[in-house]
Amino acid sequence: MATDSVTTPAAARTQPAPSTRPPARPGAYPYTILPIDETPREPALRAFIEQVLRACARQDQRALLALVDANVAVSMGGGIYGKAGFVSDFLNNPTKGSGYKRLQQILRLAAPSGATRPAA
């Protein structure tokens, strides 16, 4: 008698996969991945970040938009794209705070020494 279904052996259904990681404490991640600053090896990236940080420090929308790609994705899968969305949903959204400050904070880890940094 032929059948189209696949039967999983009971042993395969009940055995947990072996783990090499120690068990995590409740509410904690079992490991940490630290950021790595790639800017020292990429002069073009370093220059770009410096330009963005300077534009943000001056809150210079025109200079910042000159650096932003026309098809920038503003949301995480929410369908907001382009410079107009960048301005309305990221830079000037009153419920999210200053987009200039948030962008500076995002880039702070990658900012090369001597770049314009936001005041603490």
C-alpha cells in the first residue's frame, strides 16, 4: 500500500538537538558579539561617515540629503523608502525625536577619531 505521507520515527521527535553553548540565564543572551570598527581600513567609508556626522551636527538637511541614496529604506520592512520618507519618518518625526541625533548615535561607534561627534 503506497502512501504520500512521511512518518518521523518517535525517537527523532522527542530528542532535543545537542547544544555546545552553555544554558542562558533567563533574560540574558548566551553570548555577545562585539562591534568591529571597519573604518580604519576603508578611507572612503571614513570620509562618508565624517560628512554625514558634520551634516547632522549642523542639522543641514540639504547636505544630508545629498549623501542619502534616492532609494533609501527608512523602515524595517514597513515600506517607507526614498528621500521624502527619510525626511518625514526619520529626520523630522516628532514622536521619534531628532533624526539628526539618532543618526549621530548610530554612527558614533564607527566615527573615526577627529570626526564631528554629538555633544554628550
